[in-house]
Amino acid sequence: MKQINYIIVSILFSAIFVILYLSLGNEKIYDTEDLVGKKIPEVEINLFETSGVLNTKEFTNNEFTILNFWASWCAPCRKEHPNLVRLSKITNLKMVGINFKDDKSNAKNFLQENGNPFDILAKDKLGKKSVNFGIYGIPETILIDSELKILKKYIGPLNIKDINEIRKIVKK
Amino acid sequence: MKKKIFLILFFLITFESYGYENLDNQILKNLRCLVCQGQTVHDSNSEFALTIKSVVKDKISEGKNEKEIYDFLSEKYGDWILLNPPLKKNSYLLWFLPYFIFVLGIIFLFFLLKKTKN
Amino acid sequence: MSNYFGNYSLCIALILSIYLIFKSYFDANSENKNLDKNYILITSIQTLMILISFVSLVTAFIISDFSNVTVFNNSHTLKPLFYKIAGTWGNHEGSLLLWINILVLFSSLFLFINKNNDKDFKILTLLFQNILIIIFLIFLLSNSNPFSKLFPIPLEGLGLNPILQDPALAIHPPLLYVGFVGSSIYFSAALAALISKIDSKSLAISIKPWVLISWFFQTVGILVGSIWAYYELGWGGYWFWDPVENSSLMPWFVMTALLHSILVLERKIGLYSWVIILSILTFTMSVTGTFLVRSGILNSVHTFASDPSRGLFILSFLILMVFFSIYVFFKFAPFENKKYSIFSKETFIIANNWFMIFFLGVVLIGTLYPVFLDTITGSKISVGPPYYNLILAPFLIPLLFLMTSGPNYKWISNETKSFFNFVLVLSVILFLITFFIVKESSFLLNLILFFSIYLITQTLFDFYESFKKRNINISRIISHLGFGLLIFFIYINHIFSLENNFNLKLGEVKKTNNYVIKFNNLEEQSIKNYKSVIGHFNISNKKTLRSQELKPEIRLYDKPVIITYEASIDSNLFSDTYLTMSNISETNVFNIKFQIKPFMNFIWFSVLLLSLGGILNFFKRNKNETN
């Protein structure tokens, strides 16, 4: 009786400790990985310049689309901007920039200073539309295919590794 | 027998009705602020929290109920945003284990006390 | 200079620990029945060394000695003196040093004060305690040395988080440490008891004072933490079921269970092995809590600087500790065949233990489940207050009921007690009065209110009875009364709390159902290390015509750059008025959160009452022994 209890207790604690040990390696920063594989919703977003709107359904006309959420007040956005310019050179990749909770003239200046990599420029003044895409901070970038399926989601500024990853997916 | 059923139903129906929170606050208190360290959307003043507060307000005025709003947000941000873990395949153990342990304990105590029926 | 003192004294303490371990190991098996006087000498020197190292660190903080890395990282010349001192334990290295201090202090106190005459028991306790001390000293010296040097010596420190510059938060860690590090001594004593085979009464008498002390400090430590959260964090709440809060609560459950089980043990009725298990479990939960908090695997508002390498060390220590304890327990635990009759006090105590372990289990599951799920499946879920409230609340009802009826039963009896008595009738009446005032619709809540009223009434009745009989066993009555009041006021506060969220510009007025809130003035101030914007508000109650002035603040600190929102709280006997404000960026509009929180002071008072019972028992015990 004692022996069995001893074994059971030892096994139980061993299992718990193994899991705790493995937990030390867990990813700390939360990312919305769940969304990869799902489709982005068909919603209307406001265009930047005019008072018109565009429906995300239109993105089905593109082979691949990048949705980049950015703002002039965001320092990491500045850091990733050259990488976005690099991406814009890819032909079958459409670049959509969504200006997030920003002032129009500041945004324009930002693009003038750093270059405009976007084929389409949109804005989300209140940040509410971005919730539909699972955005919780900027910069964030979403890569979708012609069926509006999310292929990749990047939280934080894009680095060279991310650019190469996107290139590989898009060139196939 | 009827009385028992009535009591059980009564108990279950009035199980959750405490606190006089309006729907707005009630939902916001159940949402985690994703960019904060351990705060609800209701208590946070971060940009993200303010956006979510605004979105929830819109959804309520559109007539969505509590569950629909939680479903919408967890679909976009994952279950981590919900402070009340939904009953899903990956949380069955979470919700049932406590009751299971309690019953186990009662059984164990029963045997402990059964030793002396003198 | 202090670095030298610190390092050398720690090394000496380490050497002494090694010596003590070897000496006690060999002495434990010897025929000599008397305790060698050298133990007292060595332990005293060891204690002195450890205190010197602690004082050295405090001194380094006071004089802002930035050649010390810990002081550099956590202090600043502009910090007020009180917070410079508190900064000593407000960081990982310093708190670890505090941890070791308490381990050593309790070790020597146990040796000097303990009335138990069994030499082997005392020596083995010393042995195990010193093993703990050595492991922590090695960890400190190799990984987290508070006396690391910095060169060239910087002119200014990096400053401490302003949120941590608060009196309640300054004393909160030392209080909790006496609580859960103090449990180390009865952890060691439990293992020693198994091997030296001391009897029930001996064991009970030996560990009871230590359990009482650690329980008392743990209770007060948790209370102070909650008070701090209420006054400082600005959300109006005092408990969030945050993983760090849970880590302090879990040992508390075990300590409470242990406290009650000792009562059975000292009357030689049983529970010997169970008391051993609980003693081991308390310190285990303390170390587990420390692991969870410092390893960084949990997401919490109380971010202690986290580091996976520290987590690994603490986990390894935890594993060693647990498996060693399991081995010793199964090898040495006596076989008991106690019988317990159902209608006796000891059964009710066993039931109390059952509830405490159950609550421990729920909090442990809630805290660890997200971590386990993430590791095993990669999906992340949150377990927040709704989970704990939903699961724990219903179990308060049977617990309150058992607390009310249990104490009236006798030890080792089979007498049933009449359920219908004067106290029950009075409770029903009081409850009905409450019900008509409160008008709460939830059946569950009403049950909780009724049973807490029942407990309060019964304990007050018991108090009156014991006063009449001049019986001095009031510690149980006071603690149980405190618990009943606590549950009662927690729920009343929950039901009657009011909250209103609105936007206001300077000069505007907001009218709610019962209150008129005027935004009268905006003041800007520049203090030592922050700038603040203070809102002057007048709140008048339409019904009582009472007028209050509240001044919430928005503070911008410069080292490091942090914005904090300071709540303005007008605390009265029966209710607190709570106001916070934040500004909406790029506008002159402020978002105001206005709350009424009734009976907060009664909640704090109830916990004090709860802990008072424990301290009374400690002093009563002392009196009994000198008789």
C-alpha cells in the first residue's frame, strides 16, 4: 500500500515538474497566432485622401496583399519603413497602408520624408476598424492571399528575416 | 419532488445575478487589456483599452448581446482576452477538476470516518 | 566598503552552515543525550554574520553607494530616506538576502527558545534548516549577489519605480517573508520529527508557536498588500486573483489548515502524519509561489524582475526539496490507525482542513492551468476573477456553517447538538432585516449573507458565554468572528458599490442619481521627482447634503519616465468615496471615474480581527507554559 502511494505521488510530482520546466521556455509576448489560416473580414475601410471607402473584398483581385498598420507617431514604424519600401518592389504583392489613429498632415509628412511604399493608402482615425483585423498595437502587418486568407501575421516592426520570408511565400 | 426541482431551478437561475453592473462595465471588466500587465480593459487607460471600450459601446448599441461580443473579440484576439475562460474543449479540465477534487475528498473523508461507526 | 563587509560576512555564514551541517549529522546518531553548547555559539555567530551583511546592504542604500550594482539599479539620490531603506528588499537580490536572514533568524530562535528536550529532534531540525540556508546562500553568492561591484562608479542611480514608493508596499515584503520563509522552520522540524520519532504532543508543542507566528505575519502581509492595491493602483478593487496575489494566498490556506490540525495533534487524538504533510506543504507552496513569481512564466501586474535562469534554480531547488521530503516521509512516517467519530470537534477540524486544501487546489489550478495549457498545446487562455468567484463562492456556505457549529462539539464525543436554538432564530431575524435593506435577488448571495450572519451571531454569543464563565479561550472566537465579518462585508461592499464613468471639462458639473460632481479647479505642481496635474472636485450628496472635496492626480515621473494616476479617496467609517481622473490626449477633456465603496474599513478591520485571534493564541500558549 505504501509502495503504491509512493510511486503514484512521485510520478505525479515528476509530471508537474517536467511541465513547469518546459514552461520556462514559453513565448512571453502575446501574439495573435490564432488568426493565421482564417480569412480577414469583408469590411469597409476609409481611404486616406478622399472621403471614399474601399471594401476588403476588393483584395481578392490581388494575388497577394500586405496590410500594414502604421502611424507617424510610432518609432518602430519608422524603423521598419525601409523594409516596406523593399517589399513594394515585388510585383504580385499589393501594399495597403492603414494609417492608425494619426493626424493627416503628420502622416503625409512621414510618407514624404521616408517614401511611400503603399499602392493603396487608407486610414483608421479612431482605431476601431483595426479591431476587425485583431490589431492591438502598431506596427502590425498581415499577409493575405487572393482568397483573403491570412498567411502570416507580424507583430512589431518587420525585419530582414520577415522580408525574406514574405518574398519566399509570394514568389512561389 | 416538484419542490426540489423548483428549488434547483431557482438556485440556478439566480446564480449569476449579483452585482448591479450595467452591461458596458460588466463586459469591460471581463476583458483583459492585452498591452498591460494584468489589468482589465475597464481599469486601463491605454490606447488599446480605449479603442476596445469604444468598440464594445458600438456593439452594444448595435444590439449585440454579451456572448456575441465575447465571441467577436475572442475570434479576433484569441481566448486570452477573456478573463472568464469559456467552456471549450481546452478548458473542460479547468472547470471540472475542482468539483472532481471536492467529491474525491468527500469520499476519502467518508472512508476515514467510516472506520468508526461505534 | 560595505561591499566587503557584505561579501565576507556571507562567506563566513556559509562556512558556518557547512560546519553545522556536518556536526549535526554526526551528532544526530551519537549516544550523547545533551545538546553541545557549541551549537548555540556557532548559530549565534552565524546569525550575527547574516545580520551584518543585511545591515551592510541597507547602509549602501542609505548612503547611495553606487559602486554596488544593486544600489545602482534600484536607487537614486533624490529618493526619500525611508524608500531608500525599503529599496533594500524591493529588488530580487536584496529580497533574497532578506529571505536568508529570516531562515537564519528562525533557525537560531528555534534553537534558543524551543522547549523540546529531544536532542536528536533539535539537531536534525538545525541540520535541515542549514541545508536550506546553504542552498540559498550558494544561489545568492553565485547568481544574485547583492554586493557586486561596479566600476567606474556612476554618479547617479537608475531609480526605483515610483509606484513602489509607498509605505504600505515598503513593509509588505518583510511581513510576507516572515510568513512564508518562517514556514521553513516547521518544514525542517517536520522532517526532523519523522526521523527522530518524537511523539504527537512533543511535535505539536514544538511547532505551534512558529505556525502561529508565520500565519499571523502572512495574514497581515496579505492585508497590507490588499490595502496598498486599493489605495495605489487606482481601480478601486483590492483583490484581483492575480498570480502573485495567489502565490501569497496559497501558503496561507495550508497554514490555516495546519493551525487547526495542531489542535487535534496536541490532544493526542491523531493526525500526526497529516500535520507532517501540511508542515512540508506550507514551505513547498511558499517556494512554488516564489518560483512562479520570479521565473517570469506568469503575467502579472506585480512584475518582479523575472529571469528564466533564476526560475531554473528555484525549480531545481523545489524539485530536490519535494522529492527528498517524499522519500523521508514514506520511509519514516508512522503507521496510524486513528478513529474519528462523526460528531466530534476533531471531525470538524478535519472538515476545515478539507476546505482549505480544496481552496488551495482551486487557486493552484486557476493559476497554473494557463501555463500548463500553453506549454502542452500552445493555446493561451486567461483565468481571471470570474473563474475564482464562480467556483469558490458556493463553498463558502458550507464552510461558514461548519465554522458556526463545529466549535460547539466536544473532543472525542458522539454527542449531536441541537440545530434549532436561540442563535439560529436570532440570525434568521437579523438576516431578514438585512434582506429587506439590501434587496439582493441572487439566492446564492443571500445564502452567503445568511450564513455569515449566523457565524457572527454565534461567535458573539460564544464571546458573551465565555465572558460569563471567565473562560479565556477567546482566540478562536475572535478569529472566527473576524472571518464571518470579512465575508459579510466583502459581499455587502460588492452589492452596494457604485461606479460612474464620464467625461468632464474644467468648470463643468455632472449630476448622477444621488450625487452632484463639480470640476472646480485644475492645479499643476512640480515636486521632487515628478510633475503633477491635480483636479479639484466637489462632490455633494443630494440626499444627505454632505459635501466632500477630492483631488485626484495625474503624475509624470522623470526617472524612470512613468505616468501614474493617483486616486483621491475620502475614507469614512461606513463608506469610501473614490475618484480617479485621466486626460483624453489632445483635448482638454478629462475622463472621470467616480466610485462609492462602502464598508472598506470594515473589511480591513475584519482581517485584523482574524489575525488578532492568532496572536492571542500565541500569547496564551506562552502563559500556559510558564504556569
